[in-house]
Amino acid sequence: MLRVGSKAACLACRNLVSTNMGVRFRVPLQKVHPLCRAIHHRYSGNTNPQRAPHRTAARYFTSMSRLPMRPPKPPPGSGGRGHQQQRNFWVARLAARLLKLRYILLGSAVGGGYTAKKTYEEWKDMLPDFSEYNWVIPDFVWELSEQIDLDKLAKALPEMEEIAKLLPDLDKIGENFTFLKSLLSSETSGDPSLKATDSSATATQDGSDKQYKKSSDKEKVDQLQEELLRTQLKYQRMLERLEKENKELRKVVLQKDDKGIHQRKVKKSLIDLYSEVLDILSDYDANYNTQDHLPRVVVVGDQSAGKTSVLEMIAQARIFPRGSGEMMTRSPVKVTLSEGPHHVAMFKDSGREFDLTKEEDLAALRHEIELRMRKSVKEGQTVSCETISLSVKGPGIQRMVLVDLPGVISTVTTGMASDTKETIFSISKAYMQNPNAIILCIQDGSVDAERSIVTDLVSQMDPQGKRTIFVLTKVDLAEKNLASPSRIQQIVEGKLFPMKALGYFAVVTGKGSSAESIDSIKDYEEDFFQKSRLLRDGMLKAHQVTTKNLSLAVSDCFWKMVRESVEQQADVFKASRFNLETEWKNNYPRLRELDRNELYEKAKNEILDEVISLSQVTPQHWESILQKKLWERVSTHVIENIYLPAAQTMDSGTFNTTVDIKLKQWTDKQLPHKALEVAWETLQEEFARFMAEYKGKDQDDIFDKLKEAVKDESIKRHKWNERAMDSLRVIQHNALEDRSITDKPQWDAAIQFMEETLKSRLKDTESVISDMVGPDWKQRWWSWMNRTPEQHVRNETKNELERLLKLHDDHTAYLANDEVTTVRKNLEGRGVDVDPVLIKDTWHQLYRRHFLQNALSHCNLCKRGFYYYQRHFVDSELECNDVVLFWRIQRMLVITANTLRQQLTNTEVRRLEKNVKEVLEDFGEDTERKIQLITGRRVQLAEDLKKVREIQEKLEAFIEALHKEK
């Protein structure tokens, strides 16, 4: 069937078929030209030309529609008229052939392009999805791509000829695999047809051919294994070379970014975010065990099994202290591994970076780790549970968080604490009982497996082996020492130990020398396994050896565990946060959520305000307090050692001389010290008084312990300026040297001061005598009180001594021996047996009272004696030298108080304020002291809320970054 607008010509039937007018013709298929027949079959879809329907079979081009129409060619036998028509249309047929060639070329081009596009899409679909490795190349690398010299990079890449040399002979490997397949198929026992074939073949062969075939098959198998091993090593070297070049390229890119080519804020890496969460959890001291459910790699093993060496191989640096057979890991060490442009290490609480490519920095790092371990161990202990946090960055390092634990021991040796073994077990169990922790079990391959302790411990913590990776170290020594290498195969296949594991690895961590570098250890490990019969004989698989394969497997397992558990832990913290916030709202609805540090800052400001209030004390208040307290401190010495001995002299000259000598001695030795003590105590009391006053002004009682501790520590640290003592001594000496009372008010003030002092002393003396003799008759009558035998004796002695004083009113201060004997005999005559010492003791108090009463009487007489003193009249009754003495003492007190007040307000208050600030700064840096001084459920609840919120925010940021990396 032909379409409208097309033409077809059949040379076989010599008919020109036209469909311009919509006319349809049917032409017998047997009479058409072969070309027309082919076109017919192409458009009709019939693949069998013999069964094709009888219809017009050719379709021609629309450009032929403009050709003039001729009558169709007559059939044979119609004469020359038909032959003439055939010659007239040869031009049209030639043009049609030429135009057809153009469309053939156009169709070929279109078909070829479609085929190429389809082939490209199929090849593209075969490539693996590299989207999950986008983290390898940071975002800014694409921005730097224009600045990288691609010509240099192309020159640095290996040539195709070199890569071709490294590639194995694929044809030969194919033949070997075919042979191996046939060999394995021949040994299969499950197929009956194969058994029949084997039995028939065996019957037809003789013994010698069979033996020869077995030996040749074994040789081919050995050849195949060696060739596969060589091929794997070639691929391994090529991958290492490409990885090294990739590290160098990434290092250059990151260094350019560090130098500020692109000024932008660098985001924290995924592993750094996770490590921050673990650091916060390690400091979180509450009754929530959520921190134990986040994954980390726990490295456990027997002592000297090679734990630290394995961790150093993973970190690619010798970062841990070493010892010959002694315990070096004394506390858990958390190591956060991540990739970076430089190979550096840094502690969590320090800003110093240790360059791990320099030996001096490595030595300093090892020394610092050792110091931190020893510092964390308390006195009398060997190990500590305090975690040391360390981060290591470098090119090509696998991202993960590992915790190196102290080695498990079987015996406590000399110098260790008695509970060392139990402490190590408890620390190891605390980390391993985390259901999401990955246990890296390290076993020494050079010792007997039966001596292992850690395998039993790991089996208890992870019976199913769902999160345990077993590592056999020192395989080189094991292969050399063991008589049966198959024992190593049993270990790495999990058949020797009762414990189960996800994977088994065999590694070599050097020759045992601390001077070996990481590169030399890697080379030694690679050479060993390349030559080892363990790998050559198939006892070990290629993926089970080298620390590099181990680090890759541990990293994959770590991140798998993180992705499976981190969101669940975030939900747990959300629930904890809700519970804590509800408790706060119910118990402290009107208080802000201030943690311990914020409360400390608030208390610090209050204390400083209280110290500043000392400067507002008036000078009159200072001087009044100082004068009163100083006289209380020195009055006893003045009365007992200066006034009483001088007053017992017979004339005024002796009195004044005695007074001057004793005052000079007192000023040189005691008085300045006493004055400074009084001033310092006064400053303390005023400081405490102001703090107590502030406490009553709606102050928070949660700060009481802190304020008391700050006050005590500040007073303890404060020392009075010693240079002030010398100047004070001179001032006091000059004040006491002055004897000139210039006016009557000063005289009256001195008499009043003397009278008050004497009355106070007389009252104290009366009280002492009353206690000595017991109650009088009124007290015995009204209070039903009785005297003791000793009081009765003292009362009789008092009565006898009072009679003596009445007889000798001007008696001296001391009794003579004959007077003591007389008093004793008089008392014995009345039946009272008395000791001479008791007589003298009673006399001292009675004479003191007698003297003070006479002094008060003389003081009353001297109230009118200023006139005689001013004119220097000599009158024995009105020689008021004792009044002058008290005036000198009083003036010294006033001048001393004024001097001390000036020193207090100008110097010591500021020094005390400075000491308080220093104490507050020291307390602020001492976390343990703050915990002791600021306590209570309110503080702990605020601390928990802060920690939980911080952990939740960090976890959410980490989860968001984790989803973006997927």
C-alpha cells in the first residue's frame, strides 16, 4: 500500500505507480524488481518474500512528484512504443538513485549518533556510585580546580605503559581459572554423573598416569596461587602509589586553604563533632548512664601484648610512652583520629600542636602523656580511671575514636597497689559493657594462647562476638617459634579460643625496637607477609593481614555502629532533658537556670561589692574601734607591769623613772606588734560584719560556704606591711615621751580614763575574791548555797589578812615570811590548817583590791589637781603622777588608732580587696573546690540541664552532618 505524495517505478513490470491523486494499485509481487521487492518487505514488515501480499512494494522520494507524468510502460508484445517510453525515463531513475544516496548517509549519521549515545549511557550505568565518597574532597577543592596546574598533574600521573606493565596477563589468568574450575569440579562428590565419569576414567588409567596427573595438578595449583599473590601485590603497590599521590594533592589543597586563599569559616569535620560529644559525656557526672551507649573503639589486651603498637600503626605515629616490660598505660587514653593536611596531635585542654613528623615533638608528646598519666593517678594507686583526651590528624588516617586501656595483668608485682588487678578489670568492664562499643581484642601471638586473660574477659562482655574484632600481634615471632603453624590458622579462624568475633586479623608491629619508624615497620610487615608461608599456603587470607586492612575494617565497623545507634541515643537525651526541665519548673519556678559557673560569677560580684563597702567606713568609726580594742589588748600589761610596780614606790621621782623605763621597754618589744595585730583583727571583723549584713539583704544562702571560704583564705593570705611597724614604733615612742597636759579638758579626760580603768579592775578583783571565799551569808540564806571546805579555809584566811591590812594601811605588796607564819599560827589556833602558798595567793588579791580602792580615792582628789600640776607645786597629797601616766597612755592610744586608721584606709583595705580577687580567681580555676563550696540539688539540677542540652545540640549537629555525608 502506497502513501499519497510518493512515486514508485518497477522495472520488472515497467509500470510507474503514482499516488499523488490518492490512487492505490496492486502489482503482482513476482513481476517486480528485486529492489522493489526489498523495499516492499522493509515497509510491510513481512520477513518472508514468498508470502508477501501482492501490493506495490516501493516507496520513493517526494521530490520526484514534480516530474512530468508519462503513461505506464506497456507489457511485452506491445511494440516499440513501450521501448521508447523506457528510454525517456532513464534520467528520472538516475536522479532518484542519487537522491536516495543522500538519505542513506543522513540515516547512517542519525543511527550512529543514537547508537553512540546508548553505548555511553550503558557504560555510565556500569560505573559505581561515588557520591558517598564526596567527603574525601572538600567543597573548596572545586573552587581551587582552576588554580591547579593540570599539565603538572598529568605529568605526575603514571603513564599508560607503566599501568599496563602492572596489569596481569588476563588471558593467562583466565586459563588458570578455567583449569582451577575444572579441577574443583572433578573433585566434587555431590554430582552422581561426575562420580560415574571419574570411575570410568579411573578404570581406564593406570597407576603411573594417575600419580603423574596428581603431581602436575598440584604444581599448577601452586603456580596459580603464587601468580595470584604476585598480582595482588602489584595491585597493592599501584594503589599505595595512587593513594600517596592523592595525599600529596589533598595536602596541597588544604595548605592553600589554610593560608587564606579562600577566607571562609572552616566547618568542623564529622569525627570532630562526634569526639566533642564524647568529651562532654566524659565530664558529665550524673546518674544517667547514657554516655556509655555511644560507640567508640575500646582497645583491650594483656599487658605487653602490643595494644599501644597497634594503635600507633593506626595513628601512623609513635605517640605513646614505652617501657621494657613495665606498665606504661596507667589511665584510659581517648584518641580521636581524623584526616588533615598536617600530621599533628593536640590535647583537648591545650592549644599546643605537636608536629608528628619531628622527633623532638614526638618525644615531647610522649613525655606529656606520661606526665598526665602520673598526675591522674592518686597517691597509693597504680592506675586511674581519669581519661586523657588526645586528637591526631594526618593525611590518609581513618576516622574513628579509640580508647586505649591499661593492659590486663594476672599478678600484682612489687610497687603496685594491692587492688591494681581489680581496678584494671573494673575499668575494662566499664568500657566494654557499653552495648555499642567495638572491642578490639589484642592477643600476643608469640606466647601460648592458654596464658591469655583478656579473651575470657571479652567473652563475658560480648558472648556472641557481634562487636568484637580479634587481632593477633607478633605473627613473625609466632611463625618462627611455633612448631605447628596451623595453630595460627586455628586462632584466626576462631577455632582455638572460646570467644567469638566479627573478624580476625594478623599483624606485625615491628621488630620490638623503640627506635623503629612507622614506615620501616610497614615495610617490614609487608615483606614478612609477602614471604610468609602462612599466606602462601592459604592459612591466612589476604584481607586478614596488615594493620592497614585492620584500620579500614575497624573504621567501617565503627561508622556502621555509629549510624545504627546515634539517633536512638539522641532520643534518650531528649527524654532526659524533658524530665529535668519538668523538675526545675516544679521546684524552682521563679529562679533562672544558673549552673555552677554562673552562680560562682554571681557570688564573686557580691563578694567584691562587700569588700568595696569597707572603704565607706568613716574614720571616726575606725579610730573608735581601734582605740577600744587596743586598750583591751594592752590594759593588763599597763596595770600589772607598769602602773602597779611604779605606784608602790615612795616618791614621785622613782615613780616617773620606773614608768619611763618600763614604757621604753614595752614600746621597743611588744607595743607595735600588739597594735598591728589589733588593726588586722579589726579589719577582719569589719569585713565579716559587712558580709553578714549583705547576707541578710535577700542574698542567696547557697553562697554561704563560698563566702566563708573566701574570707578565711583572703585573711590567711593577707600580711600587714612590715615597714609600717618601724614607723609605728617611732610614733608610739614619741607619744609616750610627751608629759605636758596643756588644758583642763585633757586633764579631766585622763582622770576619767584612769577612774574607768581602776573601777573595771576593782570589779574584776572583787569577782575573783568572791569566787575564792564562796557565797556570803545573804547568798547562803536566799539561794541555799554552801561553801566548800577550800572556800571555808580561804574565807578564814581572808578575814585574818584583812585585819592585818587594817593595822598596816600602808603595807607593801608582799608579805614577809614572819607575817606568813603569824597568820598561819593564828589560823591553826582557830582549828584551820592552811598552806603558806594559799596565804600568799589570798594576800595578793586582797592587797590588789586595797590598792585599787586607795588609787580611786587619790583619783578623786586629783580632779582638782590640774592647777597645782600646771604651776608645778609640790604637795604630797596632790602629786598626780599616775594621772599623767594615764594621760600619756590615752594619748598614745589616740595617736596609734589614727595612724592605723590611715594605713587601713589608704593601703590595707586595697590590699585585702586585691587578695580577695586573687582568691576568687584561684577558686574559679579550681573545679573541685567550686563543687565543694557551691552545692545543693538546685545547682546539680542546673548542671545536668546544661550538660544534657549541650549534648543534645551536639548530637543533633552530628546527626545532621552524618545525613549530609550519606
